[in-house]
Amino acid sequence: MSIKLVVLKSGETLISDVKELISEEKEAVAYILTNPHKVAVRTEVLLTEESVIDDDRREVQVSLSPWIMLTEDDKFTVPLEWVVTVCEPLKTITEMYKEKTNG
């Protein structure tokens, strides 16, 4: 299983098991996302009298929800041109995803 964060052109960030779909010419043409979940991040900043913001006073809340809720499908093909980037999630986010998807 290769769990990655995928940022789409739409601005959505997904976490999913990701595999490349390879053409007969041995080129990647799309990504296959298995059980993708949308990542929602909410940041709350705690301000002091000085109104200085630093990383020690930020609280980040993350929630995961199925990417497309009204389907029984668990695999989706996303063309390469719709993907902005693919990267490694934080370990805590990977664990959260595994717990949510029983993976």
C-alpha cells in the first residue's frame, strides 16, 4: 500500500492508496486512487496582546471524509493533468487514514 497525499487542480487535497496507470508505451497516463478521502484542514491561531503569530500558537484540526460519498466504488482513475502534486503525508495523518479505512 502506498498512501499519499494528492493535490488536484480543483484545490482538493486527498489521501489515498495511489498507483500509477501505465500505458502500453510504458508511460504513466493516470493515477488509480483506492479509497480516497478528502482532507479538510482548519487552522486556529491563538493571538496574544502583541498580535504576533508563530507556529507555537497554531492549532491544526484535520478531518477526513470519503471523496465521492454517493457511490459504492472504491477505485477512481484520475488523469495526470488533473494532479498538481503527490507527496508523503505526515505519519499522524497516515495513521488517521488507516484507522478510518480499516487499512
